[in-house]
Amino acid sequence: MAYRIPFNRPSIVGSELAYIGEALERGHISGDGPFSRRCETLLEQALGAPRALMTTSCTHALELAAALLDVGPGDQVIVPAFTFVTTAGAFAMRGAQIVFCDIRPDTLNLDERRLHSLVTERTKAIVPVHYAGVGCEMDTVVAVAERAGVAVVEDNAHGLFGRYRGRPLGGFGVLAAQSFHETKNFTCGEGGALLINDERFVPRSEVLREKGTNRKAFFRGDVDRYTWVDEGSSYVLSDLLAAFLAAQLEERESIQDARRNIWLTYADGLHEWASSVGATLPFVPPHCEQPYHMFYVLLPTLDYRTALIEHLRSRGILAVFHYLPLNVSPMGKRHGGRPGQCPVTEDVADRLLRLPFYTGLQPHVQADVIEAILEFGGR
């Protein structure tokens, strides 16, 4: 079915097509070209990360993080139950046992108050996810991790340029993963980045990302030939995609301004409706600066959500639910997950609805979405 108003639509905001043409003219469209380095430098400077490495996806950035930490059988990795599958899958692939943590009912982030009861001597890493770009309570997360001697790996797929107590998200863990998927604020269709905040990981990260070879050292002139020196895979982003992304990152202020206006318009237009029907709008603590990644509503019941989705569909509007609880998924159960283990996650997953949200969403189109929701009312 073709929707009059899609859930997401990629936007061209600046020099994307010109940069792609430039990459073609230069004759370098494989990985680690000029545009890849431009993106990495921009991320390093904006976030204060010692090193950023472009990857083919956020999933691959998480897989790199798992490899750098030497995660393996016998290790445990704590992840929120309400997240995309690869937050857990990247570590499960290496044989780790996934331990599911429930989420807070306000921000829908990993509930840091539960961590102390989940950490064991086998815990290798804690992986907080900054849901909707709103920072987890990183003071507590980092403190728990430091006491236990475990690593923090941030899944910052939603949170690029968001902040927690004035510090950029992605800057709290020893490693952090970014996403540039089509649905993200800044996109190249498919792409990601690994932020390395502990410089000890830099040399090996370059090898793992380049099929287990010291190819980057060779191109820098550090060695006279490159060869197979470690495990690894092909995680290098094409410079064509990096060219598209560089143009987006260079326009980050205008992109964020547009998304802020969309988010605030939803919040203003739906505030009274939410109160009248028992729905909840997103909560952003005062010490968090969000990057306006998405807008969701928590509806009173699953039946209400199902009916509202169908009502919007009948108006040609696509609104979607989000994650299913990982702890009750078939793979999650193989890691010890079970129904009732994460009650907040299981409740939220049944009631959350994401509204159309993309940089190019025009005011009159967004007004149609709001009008359709108000029309549905409290049925």
C-alpha cells in the first residue's frame, strides 16, 4: 500500500549529489577515501572522541566493539530489553550470554537502578541505549561499571549530537556505536561509525575493520606491505555513501532546527488530546538535550493503539509501533529471557506508537497527521 504520508522519507539537504559526483570524478569510491575521513574528522571534533571509524552499519560498529573487548563464551553482557535486536545480537554472535535489563517508565531507557542486581563476576559489558536520543542516566551507569570493572559500550544509534549533563552522548563509554541508517537524523542509507574513547583500542580497531589486515598502517607508510594479522571482517564504508553523509553532517544545525520544530509541533498539538485519552507524550529530563530523533505516544491500551493505527492507515498515514521485547523473543528465551522478566518493557511495547517524523516533513503534512489523531479522539 502506498501511503500519502509515509513514516519516514530521506531528505537531501545540501551538497549530497555534488559530493557523490566529486567522489566519482576523483575515482575513489571504495572505503577510507576523502569523504570518509571528512566524516570521521567532523565526528571526532564535534564529540571530542580520540578516534571515529566509519562502518557499514551500526550493527557492524557494535560487532567491532564486541571483538575489541574480546567478548566470548562465558561472558555476560547487559542490554535493555527494549532495543533493536543487534544491540544484543552483536555480542551474542561471539558466544556471550545476554542479560536483559528492564527500562525506566519515563524515558524508556535502561533502568540504571536495576544494574547492581544484574552485574556478576562474569559481566563483560553494559550496553546502554539512548532511546529516542534522550540520554540514559550515565552517571550511575558508569559508576556501576567502574565498581565492577566492566566496560560501557554506548548504543548511540538515536542520539548523535544529544547531550547528558552537557556532555555529548557517545562520549561516556570506552566505545560507542552510531547509526546513519535511512531513518536516522543524518543518513547515507546504510552506514555507521565506531567512536573510540579509549585510545588503547585504536590500533586493533583499524585491523579488525579491515578484514584482519594491517592495510591502514600500510597506506600510512608504517609498514612496507600489509598482511593478515588478526581476526576481522569487511566493515569499511564506501566513499560514495560517505560523500552523501558528509553533506548531511555539514548541515547538522539546519537539520536539527527542522527536527526540533517538528517535535515541538507534535508536542504542542497533541498535549491536550493526550491528557484527555490517557496517553503519554515523550519525557525529556531537564539535564538531557535531545537531538529530536523521533516522536512517539504511549497509548492507554494495545486495543487503542491497534485501532488508531488502522484509523491513520485509512487516512493514508503510516504510523508504526517499535521494538518487541527481546526477553520474550525466540532468541531471547535461549538467553534466559522469559515473560514477566521485564514488565515495563512488555507493557510499553504494546502501547507505543511512533508518528511520521523526518527532516523534510512539511507543516501542512504534519498538520494532517495531528488532525487525524484528534479526529480519532478517545474511541
